Amino acid sequence: MKERGKTPLAHMAETTETEFWNDSCSFSELKYAIEHGAVGATTNPVIVGDVLKKELPLWKESIENLIKENPDSNYEDIAWMLNEMMAVEAGKLLLPIFHASKGKKGRISIQTNAKYYKSWKEMTDQAVYFNTLAPNMQVKMPATKAGIKAMEEATAQGVSINATVSFTVAQALAVGEAVEKGLKRAVENGIDISTMSPICTIMVGRLDDWVRISGDKSGVITTPGYIDWAGVAAFKRAYSIFNERGYRTRLLSAAYRNHLHWSALIGGKVSMTIPYGWQVKFNNSDIEVKHAIDTPVEEHIIEELMSKYPEFVKGYEPDGLSIEEFDSYGAVVRTLRSFISGYEGMLGIIRDFMLPNPDVK
């Protein structure tokens, strides 16, 4: 039951171990989220580009000043300066939560350059640099083959990572193992890990998308609504294994497509990164806030998905993918392409400031 006067998200935040973040660095959206119990926020190239499109007047002067103050910089350099500035400024709204929780909450995630997805060294170097921007930085890296190594290396240097481009149980387990190795090395390096807060995202909705797309390609259909459980099933399985193994990385659900991606995961010691639009829908709903993370997905749903969708098997089974296969998994490829395209779109906005189109009035 919803507590009188409390929105569902605020009720969840106050009565369960489940926390949620704002899936954007938009100031107005983040302020709304914090008012309803959010304790973090996240960005990526697509999100930053969307925020610029929606709130460009708020950032116009900052962009112009960066260009003026850095006359020898190209538009890619300026774009990264702006990306960092947006993360730091949004992070300031979360600093009180960060300090109150001693680093366990109140972080803003900033993503490494998506084009570095095959270079562990470039991702690690960028992660270590991002960690210096503000005390509450959380650095996102893709769960590719190189990304798994980068996560261990960055963790060993005291960076709180957030694995992204992650959809499968196999990827989540590889992240959990890498972070454990990194934390052990960090202690050996004399780093205080008590305030670190590693996260592993599972993009539940994008796993649903890929299972559906793969089925369409193969001419397969299933019982209506069953595919909506694919990402939830993978998340629940990963959560169970994380608890068994004692991984110190916290799982986070992302890429919302339906309310199961929220309601079916409530109650766990997990995080959720929820877009503003979905927050409003959830808060306006009469969906009951109750412990659901330990309720298994019905076996007949799992069986049908397993029998008809090989791509679900790869996403659901702990050994469904090897680390060598991460980079070629369909959901990984589709999302990397989306992030790289979003990055190029963000660059285009800055390019238009520096090289305005003379054919446009």
C-alpha cells in the first residue's frame, strides 16, 4: 500500500532497500527526482545531447564562454569540457546526499567515450581523470571485453565504476569479478575503499528489445507479454548470484519499457535509473509498492523464452556468453552504435556553435 501523501517512488525509497536515480543530468528533472527520493543521476552521450536540445538556452552562454576561453580547442574538446561541466553541476545537487551517506549514494555517473570501447587503456585513463572532477563522480564504462579489464584497473585506482552497455547475466558476473579483483588491489595500494560504491547496470529494456528483434528476424512469435519479462528474469537471476557470491557491486536496472522494470524489482538492495517520464507515470499510478525482487518469474514464461529465443538463453544463463563474445552480442552492438551516434550528435551541436551554417538564417 502507498503511504498517505507519499508518491510511490518516495514510498519505495523510504520503506525498502531499493534506491533510484534520475536517468538524466537535466536540472529540472533531477530536482523533481530528488524531491521524490532519488539519490543519484546518470548521463551518457544520448542523454547529454537530449538535455542540450531541450535546455539549450540554459547552456548557450556556457558553450560560448568555453569556445571563447579555449580559442585553440576543436569542437570535440569543447564538447567534452561541456559534458564534464554538466556532470559536475548536476552532481552539486547530489552532494548533500553523497556526504550524508559517506559516498555510498549521491553520485553522478559520467560516461567514458563510447568510441574507446575496445581500448582498456584509454577507458581507464579517462575514468581516472573523471574521478578528479568532483568527489561524487561515478564513471561509466561498457561491459565489453576491454571494458571488463578497464573496470578492474580503474577500481584498483579508487574509481567507483558503473558498468553500462550491459544486458546479460554473464556480463554482470564478469563485472562483479573484475570489481572484486580491483577492490583487492586498491586495498593493497593503500586506497580507502570504504566510500567506494561500484555499480553494474543491466539494461533490462534493451534485453527485451533484442530478444524481440531476434525473434522477428527468425520469424518466431510467443505468448503476448512474455518478452516483457526477459530483462526482469535476467536481472533477478544476476541478483541472486551476486548475493550468493557476496559481490560488493550493486546491480542497477535501466532502459525502462514497462512498469515491470520497476515494480518486479522492488525490495532488493539494488538501484534503478529511471527516466523522468517514467517517474511521473509511476508516481501517478496505483501500482502497489511491495517486495518483489525475490519473487521468481513464472517457470512457464522462462521455459517458453528459453525454447524459442537463443538470444534470451545467452542473456539469461550465467555461461550464456564468454567475455570474448561480449562485443558481438546484438544488444551490445546496437547500444554501442546508439551511444556513438549520440556522441556524434552532441558534437554536431557544438560544431554548429563554432561553425554556424551560413545557409541558415
